[in-house]
Amino acid sequence: MSESPKRLIADVERLAHTQVNDCYQCGKCTAGCPRAGVMDAGPTRLIRLVQTGDVLEAAACESVWQCVSCLTCTTRCPKSVNIAGVVDALRQISVERNITARKYSRTVLFQKEFLRNIRRNGRTNELELVAAWKLVAFFDDWSPFKALADARLGIPMLTRHKLHFKPGSPVKDKAVVRRIFDRCAAKRKSETEQEQD
Amino acid sequence: MAKIGVFTCWCGENIARHVDVERVAKAIESLPGVHCSMNYKYMCSEPGQSLIIDQIKSLGLTGVVVASCSPHMHLKTFRAAAAQAGVNPYMVEMANIREQCSWVHADKEEATAKAIELIRIAVEKLRHNRPLQPISVPITKKALVIGGGVAGIQAALDIAAAGHEVILVEKEPSVGGKMAGLSETFPTLDCSQCILTPRMVEVNQHPKIRLMTYSEVEKVEGYIGNFSVTIRQKARYVDVNKCTGCGTCWNGCPNKRIPNAFDFNLGNRTAIYIPFPQAVPARPVIDSTRCIHFKNGKCGICEKNCAAGAINFNDEDKLVTEEVGAVVVATGYQLYSIGKEQTNPNISGYGEYGYGKYKDVIDSLQFERLISASGPTGGEPKRPSDGRIPQKIVFIQCVGSRDNAKGVSYCSKICCMYTAKHTMLYKHKVHDGEAHVFYMDIRSGGKKYDEFVRRAIEQDGALYHRGRVSKITEEEIDGVRKLIVRGADTLTGKPVTVEADMVVLACAMTPTDGATALAQKLSVGYDEYGFLSESHPKLRPVETNSAGVFLCGACQGPKDIPESVAQASAAAAKVLVMFSQDQLTREPEIAHVDESLCAACCACVQACPYEAIAIEEVLDRRGNLVKYTSRVNPGLCMGCGTCVAVCPSKSIDLEGFTEEEVYAEIESLL
Amino acid sequence: MENTNTEQAFEPKIIAFVCNWCTYLGADLAGTNRLEYPANIRIIRLPCTGRIDFNLIIKAFEVGADAVLVSGCHPGDCHYNAGNYHARRRWILFRELLDVLGIETERIHFSWISAAEGAKFQKFVTEIVEETRKLGPYRGYQSITHAEER
Amino acid sequence: MEFGYYPGCALHGSSNDYEQSVRACFDKLGVKLSELEDWICCGATAAHSINQKLATALPARNLAIAEKSGCANLLAPCPMCSMELIKARQAIQADEAVREEMSEIVELPVTGATEIVNLIQVFQAIGLDAIKSKVTDSLDRFKPACYYGCLLTRPPKTLRFDDCEHPSSMETILRELGAEPVEWNYKTECCGAGMTLCDPGTVVDLAHKIIANAKKHGANVIVTACPMCQMNLDMRQADVVKKFAESLDMPICYLSDMVGLALGLTPEELGINRHYVALRV
């Protein structure tokens, strides 16, 4: 199914609360980005891809997940384009359509696991999170080295009482958190369906 | 009894396609006052106009309604035709059945019905019109030019060359403006001072020009042809008539380390000073805020040394009133301020570039002084922090320009050109130096302009990066202070970092401080940035909506030297057209007061944007005061009608749009 | 759906007071660019919105206007420097007066349309005609005058 | 003086030393912190990577809880939480439709009545004079490089706190307490904490750049008000030293640690002893 570029652009703009056509490609976002040096498509290029309707191509870029959300781009943009917001929108679109750059599928798994963790507990349970993430990552690429890479940090963290086996005070009303998650997912779904009508 | 002729135009197919012209003409015939109703293919054509003239003459018509295009198109044409046939031109009305009817309504029934109504409105108005006569006002053939930069100098010289007197007012101690401080000029690289200083001398010596430097316009009263201008001559503490400009005073002044504003604070001056050696007039001023004598009454070395006895510590500001017929505004520009301190709340400055924090981050006018042979370094591009010759300079374009978030939304137009010039001049002085330019678009439209930019790149090896800079930081590397410039090259999509010795910011051009205050004194409009508004962007580019006031140079919008000079000559030409007449004729569509009704409540006086209405005494034959009344100065009134709207007794009315006429129009729609 | 017939029969009458230098030229531009809009509008050309006395607006309702439209130059662009500000300022006072009189203020529309905004003129007029169509014919003025008579 | 308190996951987890420090400090200053009843996670980066609505809804739930409890000012010491809360609050305040939608989603009415403040703002509210009146030790042995990171000042239009390019609010406080803050270059540069698990290589590079610059400008401690920055710069320092073969030995402290030391609290009371790089007190 080929999708109308117009609709895709509108989706990004709605999610990011910004107008991509305001961008005149000056490059200031790329200039200030702490990650631009390693990106396959810097922020300027990502916005350009959205402008031309190549939203899915943009969403599939590795750079979407290389962004650290430091907001330097948005802060200094001479046209007040919410660039970081566009990157967030592209992330969401890439997850929804399962087109995330292969190299960063682990990151998506982590983010998803993070949210699952909150959905379950209301707050993050760090140890559970790290363990679970390592496990999914392992099943994702079967690399025991990656799975153990951060164990090295985990042990001194435990000795400094920084990592807890038991989470702090638990959330009492966990059910409401679940309902919030479900409602947000449902809203997004109905919005996209409405768009397609 | 009105005898009105209605002439409906087909405009070829333009009107006739959607409006049944024959039916319209027929329907109009029976309207009250209408004596004849005709239609023709092209009313504005020679035979069309003849038709109108013939009908006026043969039927003795007293008024004419032409139903055709917009009055902005042809009202003048038909008024002239009517006048030719002996009908007062203000007894002509138009019904706009083309732009506002046939072109916008596809349904022929609807369009035809609307056309009939539009003509009915016009007929009803015309039935209440009265003949008007153009107004004549006398004229003082002397011009005031405000601003002594290159534009003001040109305008003054042109008007004076035609034999008229000119007063040239400049707020700084010397004429010359920004151009006097520039190094060389694009695209020919001729020396700015070499071409300007002869002109500066000429304005000072011209018998028809009265040069008033260190002076500002305080108050403007009057109207076209008859302005009365009050000028404040600031206390100079030096009698310019006695002074010979010998220089003993400023050479002997012990107070030598005052930042010189003419060098944008890169160089120093004394407390008694001329801003630069070629200043005109070559007469110093004393900066009373810095002079030791004004602090403690001591020193006085200049006074002792002055053989001419020209020093006068008791000097005071003087107010001078002059009568002039026309005003030319040439107040020029200044650079957008980059730092944190901003007067305009919509502008926030560029903290990320560290201007004001890092000494070697300078703006483009500062760089002009650094590479100018007459500048504080004698033309050597020494950097301000330690005097080293920079081996690598980064030039950043569009600082403040085209930046809705922090600066101004417009393009400042000249920065692309002068930045290319800067790279060349720098490379000519430092052959092995690197000149990096960060730009967004290169805008080099103009004769020999793009060739000039290409020369900078192709022959002088300037390195152009298409992208903006995000941040500048200062770091010491191997004992030398470097500016780390983090930019991007959007053509490669990669970030670019340059370790520079100096950074030059090409800042936006903004109107001079005080331009808007002056505009208010002159009743001239200005835009959100303070650039003064021309009357029409294409057809009246040097006129303003304040009759008798003209504009030239960068006060109207960003401009380079050739454009400013051309516009200055244009403004001078407009002044000379005015001065070629002995009396001025104005449209009579202005306000007038029925003095028998006026209660002198002053509502109109306060509402009038032109200060054209004043309260005056009404005297009887013996000179006794009967009452007060408001009275309109026909020279000042521009005919906006605001006074009519606010008048509680409706004793003031606007000719051409009287209460009676407008009500008649509305009532025709019943 | 029961009102369809009457709604179709109702063609609102709209009187516009526009300034000569901005909105009138904007309307001309709409014509030059052939931007169609409903034929319900009648333009009264005035030098400036500053000339508009609010009695004119009341008069417009008196002759049967269903909506009145006032449009001039953008702030800062007034041909006469400040006429549009005067108009705006008076409108604020006038609106309260209208409320007291019982005239529906939603039938009076203000806008800034420049000589370059033909499309804005088209949109503005089209929207107002539609809106007024929905509001139905204006009988308010008659009811006010009748109340006075009683 | 009393503030609502939203610790966020970090302060209840791996950065509990920050909570210890903040609480110790405010105890000493007589400021009461009332922890928000049954608060939930703000969603952090994950929420706005996956579902924008969720990124508003999770903070909105906390705002609603705060409002219900009558809390006027809510302290969120973690800048990420703080920014997410402020962003949600502004969206809710600006648009009635959002307000209604969010009230429905989070099952509590939310209008954005509660003001969100960061740690520095609380110190400002207490007042420098009030703090100084309780000081027992001068901080004159410290030359802190104040590190604001990304989210204390960005996005400036949302946060409206300090100067986003050259902030100085932490310096003002520390200077009053006797320390000599250094001028340096990377006050607002990103340390890469967001990638600490998935891209350690870049994190080490960024951390090196920041710490080395602070050192070069004469700092003997980096002071931050962000749990992620602190942990990242502190924990990754060993890797930095290894990769760049350069001894840095730069302790990374919270602003509350510094204030606490001036108030006479011990490193143990403040949790400074649990940092990786030791602070020589």
C-alpha cells in the first residue's frame, strides 16, 4: 500500500506540533547536534525528508535513534521548528510500522521494555529493567557479550546501594496506569484510522 | 436638478461575459436623476471617452457615472474626460462592476443583479455630490535633508545643484555616515573614503548648503511646502567659526583612552576629538561626559593651547527654527545588536556566539575598521584580544537576518556581498590565511556582483560552507586563544568544526535608533522593524504618505551604496518637481468644518493623525471673541475622515465622502 | 433537515465598509485573480476605516443588512498612519453599546486585509456569507425600533 | 516553607544518593518536602519515542495528583522529569481540548494549576540570605564548574529558566557560599546520559570533552543538578581515563551536596561517599 506523502507529513506535524515547511535547511541543528558526526542523516536531512514526503525513509534512518533528545536543535532553530519533536514523531512512526533501522532494534526493544516496566509497576524497577532488557537483547541478536557488557557497571552499583533488588515504595493504584496506557494506545489508533477514512 | 449620465462598459468580454450589460443599462434608465444610460465596448478608449463628452455636451449632463473597472484604474481618466466637457471632475463616480463583480461571480443572473445595485449606489452618491475645486498652497523652495551619510549628501548636492537652498542636518560631529568608516567597496574594491570625502567637502563648501552637524531635528510643524522645523544644535564647546581645525587641542588632550564610537570601540580617541582624520567639518567637539574639565573644573589644556580662542566650556544646546518646503529623510541604518541586551522584546540576541564575551568575535562594521587604512590598526587585521594577525577567520552570514526566532525575518541584502569582499581583503593582506564563510544562500543579484563572489571563491580561495553555525566557544590551544566554531555543511550533511583566530558576524541591518521617533514627528509610517514606509513599493518608492516628505537610503530598507545614491537622487528629483511650481495643487477631498455648528469640543483635534486641526477664535467685526471653533489646515489634511467619525455634532465633514453622500449610498441599498 | 427550504431561500444581504487603500485594493486583487465568492456583498468605499462612524453601521442594519463587515489596513500599515487604530478603539466602546441595544455583535465582522491579500478577502467574504446564512435573517433591528415605538 | 516533592524513578533508584542529599539539605534548612501520593513515572524518553500522547498523559497524571492534594509548587529535582511535567502542564494550560482529553485519560481533573520548580529554584525561593544565615563552613576550597546539561534550560521557551546559552544561577548560589566557580565552555553541552546503555563509545567521548574542559579551566569539582548527568560523568569516568589515558579525577557533585557541605552536613549524611570519584572534603 503506497501512502499519501501529504498524510504522512500531516501525521508528523501533528505529533510534533510544528510546521516542517518553516525549515529553510540552514543546518544549524546539525551544527549543534552532539551526535551529528555519527549520524547517517543529520537533523537537517531528516527534516528535508519529511518536507519532501519521504517520511518513511526518514523514520527508517539510524539517526532517529542516535538522537539523545538534548534539544539543542530546537533551542537554536532560527525558524522555531521543533526538530527534536519531529525526531520523536519519526521514532513513533518507525515503531508503529516496524521499520526501525536494524542496528537500533535493540534500542526500540529497550524503550518498549521500559514502558512495559512502567505499565506494570507505575515506576521503573531498574534491576528488572536491566535484566529484562539484556534478555530481550540477547534473544534479538544472540550475543552473550552484549548481554554482559554492562554487568561490569552493575556490580559496583550494587555495592554503592545504587541498584536495588527491590524497588522503592510501590505504586498502589497500578490499574490506573494500565488504563492510561491503553487509552493512549487506543486514541492513537483511532486517530490514524480516522485519517485513513 | 441633477442630470446624470450612466455609461456602462463591456470591457470587451471581461464584463459582458458575466453581466448582461444591455439589461443593466435598461434597468438604470429609470433611476431618479438619470438622464441617459448607455453602454459601450470599451469606455476608456478614445471613442468611449468621446461618447461621454458628446453626451455631456448634447444633453447638458451635470454628472457622470461610469460603470466599468476599479476607480483605482480609471477614475482619473474619466474625471479628465468630464472636465474636458465642462463638468466638474468631482461630479464623476464609478461603479466597479469588473474587479468586484463580473470577475468574481460566475452566475450571470447574480452578477447582473449586483451590477445594477452597484450602479445604483454610485448614482445615489453622485446625486448628493457637490463640485469641488483643487486647493492651492504656497511653497517655500528650501529643503531639509536629515542624515549626512552618502544618501543625504547626494540628495543635498542634487537639490543644491538645481539652485535651491538646502539644510543638511547630521547628528554626529561629522558627515559621512557609515560609508566613511568602510574600507573598500564591492564590487570594484575602490576605497570608500577616496570616493566619499570629496563629496563630504563639497557639501561643506557649497554656497547653497547649510551644514548643521552635531544637530538633531527636534520638532516639525506645518505641511507640504510650508514646514517649520526646529533643530537642536548640541553644545560642541568649540566655536566652529573661530576654530581652524589645527589639531593642537586633540593632540594635547591628556584624556586619550576613550573608546571611539566611530571605530566601534576598537580604537581610542581623546575627550576633545574629531571622530576620524578626514572629518567634515574638521572641527572638534568636547565629550562633556568624559572631559576632565567638566568633572572637576581643572585641566583646560585645550583652552590654554587654542590660539584661536575657540574653546567655550560654557556652550549650550541651541534651538534653531527653519522654514522649509520639503523634507528628505536619510537616517540610514545600524547593525542589529547581537548580545544579550536588547531594546526590542522580540529580539533575543545570539548568546551562543559569545559576542561581547569573546573579544575576537566581532561584527562586520568592526571588521571594516580593522582592515581600513584609516582604521585603528592602520589596515592590519590585528585581532582585538592580543593584536595577533589571525591565520584563520570565520565569517558568519545571516546573523539576526532571516531569523524569526531571535532576530528579524528579512534578508539584509548586502551581507553576502560584503562578506565576499571581507574574505578578499583579508586574503590580500594575509596570503596564507584561511577565510571560512558560513552562508545559507548567496544573494548576489546586481551588475558584476555574482562575478565578484565567484572571484572570492575561485581566485582568492575563500572556503564557503553552506550552513549556519550553532555555537562558538573559546579555548586555549598550544598557548593561543582559539575560537571553536561549530557549524555544518548541509551539502555534505556533516558538521564542520573550525578552530579560528577570529570570527566576523555579518549582522542584520536595522534602522538607526531614533528613526521611528523622527518618523512620528514627520507623520511618516514605518514597519514592525522601524523601516520607514514609502508611499507605494513600486510606483512611489521615495514618497511617503506625508505629503512633502521623501525617503532615501537604508532608513527605508536594507540597501547598498549604489542603491542608496540612486534613491537619493530620485528623492531630490521629487523635491525639484515640487519646487518647479510656484503653488502646490492638492486634491480637494479633505475635511472642512461648519463653524456655526462646531462646539470646539476638540474630539477631532485629538483624533487627527496629522495635527491638521486646531482650535481657533471666531471674532466679530469689531474684533470681539464670539466663540471658539475647530479649523482644518488644508495644507496638512490628508483626507482620512477620522475627524468625521469622532465629531459628536457632525459639524466636521469630509469632501468627497460627506455624511450625506455616504448615507445616500447606504440608503440606496434599502 | 426541515429548515432546508427556508435556508435556501434566504440570501443574506451584507454591507461592507472598506478603506480605499488596502481592503478595496485587496477586493480588486481578488477580481484580478478571478477568485470567486458569493455575490451577497455590497462594498461602500471610504478613504479609511477611521472614517467609519458607528452610526453608519447602525444605518446599514436599518436598511436591512444581515451582517456588516468592516475591513482596513493591517496595524501599522494604515495609509493615514493611525486611522485603523482609531476605528479599532471606537469599536471596543461601540461593541458594549451594541450589546446594550440588543444588536447581535456576531453580525459585525472586523478584519485586516491588505492590498496584497485577495485570497484573504475571498475567504473572509465566503465565510461570513456562510455564517450569516446559518444565523438566518436579521430581524433584530426591526424589533428594537418597534420596541421604541411601543 | 513547604514544597510538593516528585522524586521520579531515578531518585528512588540508582540516584538515591541525590534524594539523600536533597532531603538532608532541606531538613537542615527547615524546608518541608511532601512527597506526591502515589506518583508514577513521567515516561522519560521512552514515552515520547513510542507514543506522544502517553508522553503527555503520564506527567499529566502526576499534575492531577498534585492539584488534588492542593500542592502549589512541586519540586522535581530531576530535570528530565521537571521538563516533562512543565511541557505537559503548558500543553494542558494552552488548549482546552487537551485539558479535557487528559482529564479523561488520567481519570482525574487536571488544569495545570501546580507550578513545577527545579532544585535551583527552590534554593532561590528560600533565599540566599536565609541559606547564608545557616552556613557553618565556607566552600572556599572548591572551584566548581557548574554543569547545567541539556534539560535544565532547554527548551527555553517552555522552561523560561536562566539564560539557555550562558546560565549562571548555580554560580550565583555557590559564589555566595564562598566557592570560586570557574568560567568554562560546556555548561549546557550534552553528556550523552541518554545513550549510556546503548552507545557507550560516544558517551565516553562526550564525557571526556566535558570533564577535560572543566579541568582545563581550573575546576576541582563539577556541580550538577541532574541525576543522569551526575551518574554518567561519575560512573563513566573510569572508562574515560582508560580510553584517553588521561588522569581526570574529577568528583561530580550535586548542587545540594555543595550547599549541604556549607551547612555543615557530612559527606556521609549527604551520600557523597557513594559517588565513584571521591570528593576530597
